[in-house]
Amino acid sequence: MFAVPAAPLLRIQTRSRLTGWGELSTRPDAALLLAAVNALTARSASAYTVLDRTLPPALAPAAVMAMLDCLGKQSKAPVYQVLGGPTRFKVRVMALVANAADVKQARAAGHRAFSLPIPAPPFPNSGKSYVNTIRSLVDEARTAAGTPADFVLDCAGQLSAGDAQQLAAEFERTHLLWLDEPCRHGNLSALRKISDESVTPIGLGRACRNADEFQDILREETADLLRPSLNHFSISRIRKIAALAETYYIAVAPTHSGRTLATAAALHAAASMPNFFITHLPPRAPDDPIKGLDTTLRDGYLGLPTAPGLGVTVDESAIANTEVRA
């Protein structure tokens, strides 16, 4: 299965000595940390929505995560209760796999849904032979998965409109969960044509860095599923994106490139969104300093965390040598 690199952690401590944790996508420099300190000093953690707009974009998702963690611990409730209460009591997850062997391993661990990356096309508009290659990979993965099993094809935005159209048509009868990021978002009219001419669902949004881009996707009716990333959008912003998508009857499947802390945040976000569909569960590293998250799968679902805040603890002794204070 895919190896997920260790992500840097952000710790925020309140004057009442509560500690909240967030997961960053990249290690911040001193200037970013100083800007965050200036924005957060003497502010209440309950002002996370306002602070989300004033914090540096590279730090805002992790800082909001940490502030919500503080609020949950203060109120002795999980974050999804702070956000208004759960809309569900279990969360559907999928495994990130690379081949049939990964699928077997993930299936044995309890997964019932799988995200499979496609090989890069040898050249633009590779045609039927390229589509047949992908079809063979999917057939092998389906055989390894058994039944029931659902698949997402991760295209990573690398297909031409022509190849994406052929691929969507090829898998109409096999009912993919969705075709993920088939093309870059530069030409929404081309993506709309693919969506209009095939019943295969289209997922978009992993490459979005501005919330306005999701509004464009919804207005142009180019996607059946939105995929905002917790690395680039805070929990509060993803909830706003989900609320907007709900008015278009569109589901949301948040993603992230982090590990256990980001997974915990994704579960709380999922529990608070009525139109949540699925998220992914990255592999857990043996030396992971994040403890307390129950990742026991039951028919492809995870239970919600029940402890206060994000529901996890951090082994600070394991990260003491990497700490930078601000």
C-alpha cells in the first residue's frame, strides 16, 4: 500500500493550559509561525471561523484543527458535537492501493472500497489500447477484492479530454464509485461534456486551492462529487463547501495527504456533514506518535471518535527533538 510521509504537527496551547493539535502539509518557516502567533495571541479558540480568514493560508487548516481540539477538550465533547452534533454514527472509508496485492491486504483489513491510480498515459489521446491497459488493471483488482467491493479510479488530472471520455464510457457498466480528477480544471466545459455523455460519476476538487473554484465546478455542473483537501481548507471551510454542494444535491468526499491526526479530523468533519460520502484511511506507521484513534474496520466503516476534542493524544516524547517553539 502507499507509504504516507510523516506530517509536521502544530500545537496550540491556551492560557488555561489546554493543548490542541493540528496537522500541517508542510513544515512552516519562522515568518509563518510568527504571523500565526500574532493572529492567535489573546484570541479565543471559539473564534476559529474568524481566525480562519486572518491566518496564513498555509497554517489555517492546522490551526483551526487545533482550536477545535481545544474547544472539544474544554467542553469535554468530541469536535463533531462542538460543530452541532453528528449526522451519522459511522464513516465510510476507502483504501489507497497500487495493485492487486494491495487490494488483497486491504480487503483482509476490512476495506470494501478502494482507490486505484491509473498509469500515466504514454502520450495525449492514447486511445483504446491505453483504456484496455487500465481495464486489465481494474479487472485484476476486482478479482483480488472479491465481493462486495467498490472502486475509484484516480486519474490525478493527467488525462486529455478524449482519453477521459473513453475511460468514463468504458466503465459505465462496471459502476465505479467515481472517476477521480480525470483532467485538469482549466477547461470546465470539456469536463462538463464528459459528465453529460457518461453515467460514470466524476469527482473533482483535489487540485483546488481557492474555495471559489468549487462554486465554478457546481455552476458548470461538471462534477458528481467534490473532493476538498484538509491540507488546503480548514474543517470550517470544508463544511461551507459541503453546504454549498448540498444545494446542488452533490456529495462531498474530503481528502488529505496526512496521517492519523488528519484522519481523525476527517472523521469529525464527515460526522458533521449531511452530504458526506466517503474518505480514505491511510496506512498507519509503526512509529506514529498519534495514539487513541480506533481504526478497526467493520464492513468498510469506521466508528466515530468518542473522546473529547479530536479524540487522539500525541506522544510528545516522540517528537521532542523536532520541536520548534513560537
